[in-house]
Amino acid sequence: MSLTVAYDPNNILSKIARGELPSIKVSENSEVFTVMDIFPQSRGHMLVVPKRSTAVNLLEEQPSTLQTLIVEVQRVARAAVKALRPDGVRIAQFNGAPAGQTIFHPHFHIIPVFEGETLARHGGGKAETAELEAIATQIRAALS
């Protein structure tokens, strides 16, 4: 059962948190960071991630970490709306492989939704780095 797997400290989000893998960061503080999803479902798709978590999913996460995490989700989602002007915003969080979880480290997806545009599949095609950086710059400016 994928809800009870052991935590792997070498998962991609832990490696990004430790600075071992590159990412396009949108925001960061001592507890959480937000990165552009390199396999976006839409323009502006981001992941909000706790830095020091050793939980596999939200069900195992400490309440204090969840509080900090969800406040940052709201802050960054508001900035995405201001910067990108989507028609809606999907906030998603998956627990267990059967539910769609592919990285076993807690994180939230912020997915701007634009009317008339179909969302790509979760974990679909890889985006161009320059395009992601341009979108991140817009969202960072809206955070200021």
C-alpha cells in the first residue's frame, strides 16, 4: 500500500530542497519553497513543498508544517492569479500512487486554469526552461 511506504530522502523534492538538483524557484523561506513544475499541466503550474519534511504524504505531515504550507499555497496562488489572469485555479494534493501521487514527499500543486485550454496530463510533457523562467518572473513580481 503506497500510503505506508518508507520515506526516501533521495526523492526529487528533497534533492531540490537540499540544492542538489536545479529548479526554477518562485518563492522560498525557511520552511517551504515553491518551484515551477517542469511537467506542467498548464501555464504557471507550480509545486509548494515543505523543506524539511520526512513524511511520505499529507496524512503523515506535522500539523505545524501543514499550517505553514497552506498559507504559502494561498499566497502564491494569489500571485499567480494577479500575474497570469487565469479563469480559475486548481489546488491539488495527492496521497498514494492510486490517487496520483508520483513523488512521495508532501507537496501541493497550484494549477492555473484558462477557459478553452485543456489541461495536460499529470506528469506529461516537459516544458522549456526559458518559458518556465519567464512565467516565474511574472509570478515573483506579483509576490512583491
